[in-house]
Amino acid sequence: MPSEQELIAQRLDKRERLLAQGDAYPARVARTHTTAEAVATYEAFEVERGGPEAAAEAIAALAESSDPFHRLGVTIVGRVTAQRVMGKAAFLDLRDVSGRIQLHFRRDALPDFGNLDLVDLGDFLEVSGTLFRTRTGEVTVSVVSWRVITKAVRPMPDAYHGLTDVETRYRQRYLDLIANERSREIAFQRARIVSAVRRFFLDREFVEVETPVLQEEAGGAAARPFITHHNELNRDLFMRISLELHLKRLLVGGFEKVFEIGRVFRNEGVSFRHNPEFTLLESYEAYADYNDVARMVEELLASVATSVLGTPEVQHGDHVVSLRAPFARITYRDALMQHGGIDYKDYPTTETLAALAQQRHVAFAPGASWATILDALVSEYVEPKLIQPTFLMDYPTALSPLAKKKIDDPDTVERFELFALGFEIANAYSELNDPVDQRERMEEQARKAAAGDEEAEMMDVDFLTALEHGMPPAGGLGIGIDRLVSLITGEHSLREVILFPALRERATTDTIHEDREPTEDGGA
RNA sequence: GGGCCUGUAGCUCAAUUGGCAGAGCAGUGGGCUUUUAACCCAUCGGUUCAGGGUUCGAGUCCCUGCGGGCCCA
């Protein structure tokens, strides 16, 4: 009978029996210690008493007095992750966010010992008791009183084998987090990385802002947007694909250092290296150029990795990636010459470049622009070679409609991308602030869009108006936070560093709708 | 978009050339007062992803679809 439905029915029955005795879902608990604090408390007591044996003797000697263990008394809460029951005694493992502690229940000390029958793996308990160390050396709570504070009615994944089914790990991430230590680590590391990035910018007196997700034009990057609809305005809006154009408006408005960490949305493929929504950091600093930005990025990555990992070196399979400054720098053109033997200036037209790509068997979409084909060549020959962090400097103007041209070479812009492990990590420019040049380049993008290029950038007239009011020279930066987390944690797949990655639709997980109980409508 | 792999109990995994769908954990009942992957005895549990086909007989072979993974673009 223990099909999944039967396992659930058994637990629902236990829930009812607990509710008949009181509450199985109290709103308040009285935690005094996390599990880690409780263990530390006992270890400190041992040090104070001169060792584990002396501590145990002290406890034994005091056992008859009225309030023997006030210093060792704890109330802890957490989830039951293991049960070892032996008739008249039981050991349970309780886990909270700080760690794990063992509980010892004794029938002769607990009138409600029998209620342990109603406890399953996955339930949450509140227990009060005193700390001691078992014969086998584990700090343990000798339970004086306890209660269920949440009854779980579905079975947990296997406590020992964990949860390995990748699909379940992604679709029901909470189970992955319960079962797999590594998944918890990654999630917390990600949080530390984002905090460290934010602190880095705040320490440098950047101002953090929030700009619109819903936009009339989705600009600032070459990507297909999601389209949504505003009913009241009766018009379609775009989900943002970058943060760039609004942050630059703030430079026009007088901000000098500004940044945003925000979700952007790109209507593209779903894979281990692409998620349709991802977290982007962008920063803009007036009176800085892309060389200043490059130096800042070196400091940023080294300091974030060091604060999270304790070292700027990250193990990735066979590679050790060193995020110690300075990073290698090579120009885009030199890199393609060095790794592909191609000087793109020898192929100035779409036709000649397309012929070359075909001859080299480098695929590109039919009707692709010169810039797109060039990018395909760089993706093929250069990017996979860039394992250690490397700045690829000075991009072709045609690829970079928002970057400032080099003064002595209008075909090239002051732009770099940072690569590591063959991944693009960062993208930065000396920002284009000449409104006439910017308008011409946007018009060029508009022509490509009209010709069918779905990734051409949209014309943003309001942004151009802002630029015409004057934007100071500035260095701008974009960093894909998910890829940065992937780089620093050593995880290859973005799906490991995104808690809830996008997946194809699947039949929804059924919830419990038994007519065994009338539903009670809770007001919000 | 292409290639390869994959889907079996709540979880982790078996199942010989096509021959009665199994084990461990979890659950249930019993025993056990310092265990820790607790242990011992007993026991329950299956739309083998879905649909079709071949066959006396399909988890296994074939086709289609769905989900997932890896590699390539």
C-alpha cells in the first residue's frame, strides 16, 4: 500500500493525531540557539572545564542539584533528517541553516516519548534540553521537552543517497536544497558574491538605482526581447534586455557613478549557458574611460573571489583560473590574427567575409551581417582559447553601436569584453556621448532591423534626446552575474547557479486535494 | 537546429540472448535505553514517461510524441 499516495495518507493521519493533541503548526517558537551555536556552546564549556572528560564529570556531579545545566540548556528548532529509534531511546538528527545536531530522547524521561511515532523525516521540531557528549563523541541534546512545529505530509528524498535526478533537482529545487549540501553551498555562495559585488561598488561611492523593466523600446543590447501588454494603456511593452540606456540618462541628469543589479530578459534559447532571464550588473562612471573600467574589473573580480573563496584562484576541472590582477589584454584584431590567422581588415565587405567563413566551415545564419559573421569567426577561433581571464580590446565599430570610436581609427571602438573559460564575463565601453554619432549609428541599426536582422538594436528616440542634452564622457560596464557566479563557484552549468532555471513546461505537481477534509478558506 | 545518451517503487539503483519487475533506504508491525548510512525479524509498495507496432511473450526490439542530460552549431 505505501504508494506515494499511501505515504501521504499516513502522514496526513499523523498530522490529524498531532492536531488532536494540540498544534502541529504553531506560529511561534522559542529558539535560544542555532544548532551550530549549541555545539559551540558545549565545546566552549569543555574548554572551560579543562577537557571533555572533566566536562562530563562536572555534569554528572551536578546532576542532582536544582538547576544544574542552565548554561547548557538550549532550545533549538530544525528539520528531522535522520531517526535512529531503539525501543526505549531514540536519536534524531535535527538540521537548521547553521548545521546539524543530534537529539537524544529517553522513554523514562519523556512522558510523550510515544509521540515520536508521529514524527517522520522532514518534519520540523522544537526541542529543549541540555547538551552533553555521547560515548561516541558527538555533541547531543538530551531532550527534556519537545513538540512538532511543522508536520510534513510528503516523503523526503533519500537521506543518504540524496537526490540525483537532475530534472527533479531543477523543477523542485527545494528538494535539491534539502538533500544536497552542494546545492545549498552554491546558493549561499551566490548570495555572498552578489553582496560582495554590491559592496565593492558602494565602497567606491557608486549610487545604486532601479530602472524600468517594462519599456517602450528594448535597447542597449543586441537581443530579441519579450513582448508584453499593458491593458490600460492598450499598448505592447518590451521587457528590458539591458540596463544601459536608462543608466546613461542618469549620467545626463548629473549622476557621476551609478550602478544597477537587475534582471534582464532575452527571448532566446534555453541551455546550460543561457537562461531567458538573467541577472545583469551595469555600472557607469563619468570621467572614466574603458581602461579605467578594465582596472576596476580586475580589482572587482579579485576582491569578490577572495572574499568568497579566500583566494583569487578557482578550480575548474583541469584548469585553475587565476583572477589575480592584472589580466591579459589583447586586441580583438590581434586575437583573431593570432588564433585564426585572419585579419578582418582584409575582408571589408559582407561578401568577402562570408566567403572566408564558408571556406573555413564556420556557420552563420543566411543573410547575416558583416559584424555577425565576424563575431562567428571570433567565437570559433578566439573565445574558446581564452581560459585565463583576458580582455579582448578594441572591437569593430559595426559590432558596437553604443561605444565611442577610437580617435585615430573610426572603424574601431574603445570597447573590451572580458573572457574566462571561453565565456564572456564582462563587456565595457568608453561610452558614446556624441549625440550626432549616436543617432547615425542607431539609424544604421534601424536599417538592419528593417532588412530583417532580429537582433539589431532598436532606435530609442527619447534616449537620443537625453544625449543631446549632454552626457559626460564615461566608462560603462556590464557583467553577467550568473556567469560570474558560475566562474567563481567552479560550476560549469548556469542551471546550477540559478535556483529556478527555466525549463520546458511539464505537468504541474499535484497538490493534496482529498475530500477527507473541508477546505478552509484563509483570508489574505 | 543536428548528433549521442536517458526516463523502472517516495528516493538511490538492478533486471542475462525478449521469458513471472527486484534490492537498499523511506513506510508499516514487532524487538532493542549511547545510536549515527544504527541493527535484527516480518511486511506493504509498480500505468516500467505516453501512444502505437513486431512477437506466443516487450522494462528490454522498432516507430512517434513528451521531458531531461551531454556534445556540436
